[in-house]
Amino acid sequence: MIRIARLADSDPQFENRFAQLLSGNETLDPELTATVSAILKNVRDNGVAALLEYTNRFDHRAVGAGDLEVSETALQQALAAVPEDFRRALEFAATRIRDYHEHQKGRSWSYHDQDGSTLGQRITPLDRVGIYVPGGKAAYPSSVLMNTIPAQVAGVREIIMVVPAVNDEVNPVVLAAARVAGVDRVFTIGGAQAIAALAYGAGPVPAVDKIVGPGNRYVAAAKRLVFGLVGIDMIAGPSEVVIVADESANPDWVAMDMFAQAEHDEDARAILVTTDASLPDRVEASINRQIGQMERAAIIRTSMENNGALIRAGNMERACSIVNRLAPEHLELAVQDPDSYLAGIRHAGAIFLGHFAAEAMGDYCAGPNHVLPTGRTARFSSPLGVYDFQKRSSLIECSAASASRLARTATVLARAEGLSAHARSAELRIKES
């Protein structure tokens, strides 16, 4: 029997117990950081030789530099080899993801102010982006689509994908997804060494401007360490869902939606927040009734017992307050009138409105990106999108008259800061009347 933590906001101990719930974020591991730093340095200093050393050792391979890239023919063969229904599902999902992200395109703009200056912002895409895709036992074709398509919509010139090939094997569904998404080049490398190759360049693997995509803790640590030399999407933590439910919620649906999050791994988190006094009992009963049907029952059990919670809130206002403090990656509003509570939600990566909008649909084919802020970072960050693959440059053009007017202010401020060259640079543009 699965026993899940119970909390109630009316309990005098609620704040203490809720604080424990919030404190589950992963902390930096100095030993892991040192290991990854050594890998990064070796690849930076020794290039493809170090990359091959780690690839052959960790992935149990015996390859040379010429064996790392997957040919276009191999990508086409992978797509042809997958079942027809899977290919159609990939193409359907890709179309919806592309349609959604087309709405996110930034556009350059400018205006003329009353002083005669032209001011504006120019939007340009990144030149080259690297996408990390987990390999080994895992296969995440959806991750290929979600990371590649917004970069393409943004206008990125070249998209490089890396995926580990343990024992020389890459799941064909991942290569098929790369073909459907339109990745430019694919290399069979993984781990911290792949992040190093993308950051510094190594043999046939070119250096990129930004690295995106999920990975294990070595990959996450490597992304953290190369940030600054290259951009990254985010440091992703364990996946999480918060479900806000009222008396209209179906306990079997709620339980299965919690399972869908908990089955990711033992660190995943699934939390129910409800205003209905009877729903926690009904959901827990459903959980225990359905757990035996789950292929990943052991993972779900560990996740829910260690990280799950059933929280009773006095009313919907308090429920929304709890959500904002959790700032979850995924939020389901499994309530009668979800739109009426949307204004009260300030922090969530993706919000699913109503009983029919299951988080699982968002993972694959609804359209919005499934790369979302975790570990309460939704308080200050957003889902991956087209804007992550575009840069903004400020535009400033002055006429002689407007430069003269601006310079009179600039020189005063510059001298107040003790920057005389700044002041003199501005003064040279002053037109004497």
C-alpha cells in the first residue's frame, strides 16, 4: 500500500511541513562538479582525442572521429524503419508544435522620438545551436521535436544534435524524430564530454552558441559549468506536477495524472491540492487500486512515498497561494471553472485548464513546449521557446540636432560618475548655438 504525505493548511504544523516539502531541491555536489570539470578541461585541451577516449570508455565503443556522425542516409533509413503509426504521430506532433511556436516569433521594431533620434530593437537568430538528447535505455523523440522546432522557427542557421550510442546503438525512434524535425547534423556522443564538444568544438563536432536539452546529473553539471562561454536553456531538476482539484474532479483521473509524473523517476514529484475534504481519501484509494496495473510501479511507489503529497486547502484562494509557493513545472486546474482561478496563478511553467487537459498531452503533442522550469524556477523563468533562440540588439541613430541635445545631458551624468572621456566624447557632438 502506498502511503502519501497528508497536509492541511488548517494544521498548526502546516508551515513547518510545507517548508520541508519546498526544501527538496538538489544541491551542488562538489565531487560531481570536480569530475565534470576535469572532463571539460580534457576535451577543451585535447579536443577529439579526449572526446573519443571518454566516448569509447563510457559508452563501450571502439570508434574513431569519422564514426561519430550519423549520415543523412541513416536518418532516412531510421524514419523508414519505424512503424507507420509512429511516423504519423511524430509528424502530427511536429506540425502542432511548429504552429504554436510560429506565434512566438519576435519582430524588429523602431520609432522616431521628438528629438529626432531613431531608436529600436533588432531581432536576429543564433547561428548554431546544440541539442542534447538522452540515450542508453531512454528514448525521447518528443524531446527532439520540442528542442529543435522552436530553434528552426527562430531561424537558427545550423542545429547540431548529440545523442549517446551505448554499445554502438541509438534508438531508431530518436533518429526518426531528428529526421522529421529537420536536425542538420547528428553525432553519437553523450555525457559531459558531449557538452564539452559542443561548447569548445572537438574534431568534427563544431562549437555552438547555445546548448539545450535534458540529461543526467553529469550533463546538467557540465551545462552549468560551460554557461557563459555558451548559452544554455536551464538546469533542469526532477519533473513535477501539482493538481488543483475540487469536488468535480474524478479521483481515478487525478490518480493517473499523478502516476504520469511519478513514473519519470524516483525523484519526480506529484502533489494534489484540493478544497474537497473527501478527495484525498478517494484519490489515495484509487492510487492503491491502480498501482498494480503500472509497468513502472516500483518507480511510482518510491516517487510518491518520498516526494508526493495530498494537501487540503480551506478554499480556492488558499489553494492558489499554495501553488504559487510551489511554482510547479506543470499545473493542472482540475476544477469546475478553471478560467475563474487563472488570474490567481502567478508561478507555473505550463497550466492545464479543466478536467480534459491532461499534462501527458502537453508532453507530446498539444503544441506548447514541454521544456519547462522545474524546482520552483517558474518564479522567474519560462518554457523553452522561439525567444530562447533569438537575440535582441538595440538600435540608436541620432541626427546632428538630437545628438547635441542628448550630449548635454550625457556629459553632466558622465562627469558626475568621474568618467571624463565619456563626457568629452559626448561634448564633441554638442552643436554650439
